[in-house]
Amino acid sequence: MLKFRSIRAVIAVLLFSKILASYVWFGLVTYRRTPKGIRREKMDALHSRNAQRLYADFVRLKGVYIKIGQFLSTQAAFLPTQYLMEMVKMQDQMPTASEKEVRQRIIEQYGKPAEEVFAKFDPVPLACASIGQVHRVTLQDGREAVIKVKYPGIDKFFFADIKVVRLMLPIFVKILEWGFYRESSGIEFSVLIDEFTTHIHLELDYRNEARNQIRMYEQLKGLRDRRMVVVPRLYEEYCRDAILCMEFIQARKIVPWYSDPQVPTDKKNWIFRCLVECLFFTISYYGFFQADTHPGNFMVLDETPGSSGSTATLVMLDFGCTKDFPEGFRTDVVRVVNGYLTRQHDQITDALWNQGFRTRLQTRESFDLWVRQGIRITDEILGFFRDGTSLIDLLRNNLSEMTAEFVALNDEHRIVSVPHHYALLARVLATAPVPLELHMPKVDFLPIAITYLSVLSSKATTEQRATTA
């Protein structure tokens, strides 16, 4: 990772400027000179080249740009497919700190070297993320633990990078709109970007992450008691501004576990159900959820992977990025889910309209077309999960047809307003911790949804009474 702020800023500005210039040139020159029949093909080729440029430089810069890439990979409604395909690879690009840097960080935080703080310190990291890396330690009382150490200097890089991102990304997305749609959507991308960068700031605050982890541990008690999920206990006396300390759990990373052919199918389906229920549970009961659901934040506790008789348990990690929904959100969610279950598309349209969704025509009738299409797509997706049929094969074989349908609807009824608090929810729904190309889970979502709908209804009623009191 480049560690000179001025150089990082110059590289980022040059990258965005180069991409922007290519779209401006295409719009002013190439588009007019290209026959209508192959304009889309030319544009797709330009998207591919620019997406590859963006990915290459984001990987080089790392830090906040990895987070931005992960965020862009979820923006299917606004970005061309070529960008989504490149940005999704960001999950595998993580920086590392040297042993010397980590040891210096420990001295800085505790006032003494690692060997005096811990009975044992392993200098080889167990895992690396965009903000910090994890090392195994043994506490002085014998407890096995891990420490999550924030990379030295990461704060100043993040704050400097975010200034560049706040300046360049809205312009970049606007130009991309003109290149892809030949018009501006009217969406205030700066609001969505502000929502995302706000949560990046919070991810840098390990004290905030500690509070989130304690909160998640307490709120998931019902599922912990059912052995569906494990949230590591924090050892708060060892936590500092730049170091988190928590219990060590002997578990496997979720992707290798799913890749293991010895693990029975029913176990793999069970872990996926645990993932779904954790999201439903915290949103329904508390209006709160973990908003960073890439595979690195999940593991599986499974002592006998090859046995169908043993229980596998999901392990949740990393609570730097979480989201609280605003008051009144549950009421509209209840209407959306109930509208879907009862096939009343107008109820869904009214609920989402009430939250602030709009199309360029600014009419419910226009937005209702999206709702109807959303119902159809949801039916198809849920059907694949219900039957255990490969969703990836569907996307591979029908992506061009599905894209054509999307573009056709978007030509006249483009969505121009999206509530900002949906940015992180979209990130969650678009990021599958389970490698679907290796295993397509077989889970019926509807009974789970119905179970939690009653909870949502009860909580929504309570909210309404509190508001009117």
C-alpha cells in the first residue's frame, strides 16, 4: 500500500480523470462517428477497459479504495455489469503490516512490548482485512485470544483518501450515467456516498466496533442459545483505541468449509439458513444489522465436518460496519413483505413510495412497473433457493437477456431517488458470503419470512403507538 498521501491523491485523481476523459471523448466524438447498430458494443468495450483500470489502481492503492470497490460491486442499479464483475474481486485484495509495525503498535497502545502484555504472541497474522490484521495471543491468565491490530497510519490515509473520493466519485458516477444511459438520473449520489463514507469513518473507530460487537453478542442471544451462531466475547480489559481483543474460536473460514466435498449438503444448507436468520432476527427485533457481509467476516465452527450427525455453527466476525434503520422503517417493511406474500403489488409500491423511491416520471404507476418486475425476479430467485437449483448457471446463461429487460424498463422509468439508508442494505443483499458457484443452498425463505413478519408487525405497532403518544 502506497504510504505517501500526496502520491496517493495524485494517482487517484489521475485515475478518475483518465476514465472521465475517455467517457467525455466517447460521448462527444466516438458516439457520433459510430453506426447505431454497434454503439452499445463500443460502449461495453469502453466500460470493460475502464473497469479494469479502476480495479488495477484500487488494488495498488488499497485502504479506503478497497472499501469503495466493495461498495461499487453492490450498485447493480447504477453501474454497468463490467464494473460489477471487476469490483467484486476486491474481496481478495487486502494489505498487510510487518511484524515490526505490529509490535510497535502494541507498544504504542499498551506501553510495553507484546511479550510483557501477553503470555504468548504469534507474529504471523491469522487474517488480514482492509483496516487491520488479526494475531493469535495467549493472555496472562491462560485464555486463548486474538487481537485485531489497526494498521499503523491507516487513519491519516483513510481521511486523506476520503477527501479525494468525496470530490471525484460523484463526478465519476455522473459521467458514467451519461455514458451508459445518455442522460442524468437525478439521483443524489453524493448522499449515498456520504452514507457509505460515514460508515467507513466508524469502521476506523475500534471503540465503536467494540460497542457493536457487544451489542450483537447480546442481541443474538436467542440464536446463540439455538447453536445457530457464535459471536466472540470481547476481553474489554485488553481493548484499546487501535487494538481489539476477543476470545479465540477454532473455526474454519466459510469459503474453504463450503469448498470441502466431505461436508454434507444438509450442513451447508443449515449454515446458509443461519446467515439468513441472523439478518432477519436483528432487523426484526432491533432494526439493526451487520452491514459488511463479505466472506472474510464469517467462519464455521464444525468439529466433525464429514459427519451429518454433528452440528455446525456460524461464527460472525467484524462489526465495524453496522446499520440502525430509522424510526418507522419496520412499518413499511411489514407492508412490503405482506404485499409480496398476498400478491398485492400496490401495497409494496405505496410502502416504498412512502420511503422515498421515485422514477423519472415521478408517478406511482411508473414505479409500480419496477415493483411488478421485482416480484417476478424475487419469485424466480426464491424458487432457485427452494429447489437448490444453481442461480449462478441462470445468471451465466441469461445475463444478456436479463440486462436487456432491465435496460428496456430503465429507458423510460429509470429510478432517480433511493433512500440513503438502503445503500448498506443493498451491500448486504448483493454480497453473498457463501460461494454460490460451489454450493447452491436449498432453503425455503417464505416460512422464515412469515415467522419474522409477526415480530416486525409487533415492533411496528409499538413504534406507531410511541410516535402518536
